[in-house]
Amino acid sequence: MEPPKTVLITGSTGGIGKETARGLAALGARVILVGRDLSRARQAAAEIGGRTEAIAADVTRLRDLTRLAADVAARCDRLDVLVNNVGAHPPRRTLTEDGVELTFAAHVLALYTLTRLLLPLLTGRVVNLTGGIPGTPIDPGDLQAERRYLGWTFSQYNHTKTMLMAMSLRFAEQVAGTGVTVNVAYPGHAHTPMNRSMTTAGFPYAYRPLVPLLRLAAPRLLADLAKPARSSIHLASSPEVEGVNGAYFDAKCRRTDWPAAALDRRAQDAVWALCEELTVSLAL
């Protein structure tokens, strides 16, 4: 595969998304950054340079996703790579304007909706970023955390990151043989703007005593955001991944086993069905 010609990256005005954009721009790609704030997105595009441009959209909102897809279609006649990178980690259960739990909206529904909307343009790779500690069992009866948002070791953040993986596997089945591929990258841990803004209340109860130590160590050990961006850059551009579909890659760009929770067909069905239900008005 030649270096990707046009790449769209959500959540790319800072953190891992911005470093992914920087890496792909350095390979010569036209990179479209998506951020909630247009001025920040434009600033990031100017900093990265090359053929980098910016679009403003809050991908946790369905109306913004439809507008984003239309904007991309107006700018591009094809899209080689879509990187679904956006993340959210509020300390308590929060609903979007569509009445959807925020982390589910960011990590699962946005992935489903934007990929479906952009399929007519997509000619190559979809790269979805998981994160945190994925692999927790998916509860099909509590996908939007109506019963539990945080627990002793449980968090809805990690729950939705596992749902993202289950969704990606189902999507890989849907696009098999079309020329579009869907894979998941695990970036590892990083001292990102989102992580820096987390309060102690956002951590599961068992981990809260460790927060002071994390605050001290993270800026020293996890400050290099180029490292966690390697896996997404690899999946977006490497010839080694050409034609690979439905695979999971670790922070060192190695293909690895999916967690059992992501392979659970009942969980995959539940996640897919909820996304279909929430987007029925869009006629995807």
C-alpha cells in the first residue's frame, strides 16, 4: 500500500490523536483533524503543517456526525483511512443532547455512526482505538450504565472500550470483501490532556488511593505521546497490514488475541442492536 492519501482522525486536536495526525502527515498524507473547537483544531493543523486541515464537530452528537460526514463528502471524493480516536471520561454518568450516556456515545455510537455514514467514501482502512484496561465483561443489560457507572474495580470507561472492540469485530464482518478493513489499536497508557483532567472521583474505588502516585509518575513516565500513537499509525499506513481485517494490535504494533469479552456474540449483538436503535432516525 502506498502512504494513505486522505485520512480523517477524530479527537485529534491533542493527545494521541494529534500525534497520530503528525505521524501520518509526515508520511505525506492529507490529514483532516476533527475537534469540538474549530480554533483548537486549526491551531493543531497549523502546528502539524503539511497537508493538514481542520473540521469542528462534537462526535458525541448525532447531528454533528451527520454534518461532519456531509462536510467530508464535500471536501473529498474518497477517504483512504478513518481513525476513530475520540475519547471521553466524565467522573459521573452524563447524557448527551441525544439522551445517550456520554462514554457510550463517544466510544461506541460515534464509531458506528460515522463509519456507516462514511462508507460510500471509504476505500481502505478503519482504525479504532481502544484504551484504558479493556477486556471487562460486557453487560448486555447495562450498556449505558443505568445501573452502574463506577464500582470497586469497574468503570463505564473500560466497559465501553471493550464494547468498542466488540463493535469493531462485528463491523469487520460487515465489510469483509468490500476493500474496507476494520481493525483495533491499543495505544497503551499515556499522559494525555484527558487523563490530566481526570479527577479522583473518576477512578474506580480500589484505584483511588493510587491517584497521588499516578499524578506524580505519569508526567515523568508517560509524557512521550509519540509512543502510544505508534499502533494507530501502523494500522493506518503500514504495508504489513494491507488487507488485514478484524485484527487487534497491541501498543508495540503486534497482532494479539482479542479479549474473550469482545468475542462474545451475545454482547456483540446487543451493542450492534442498541446502535441501530439509537440511529434509526438517520436511516443508516
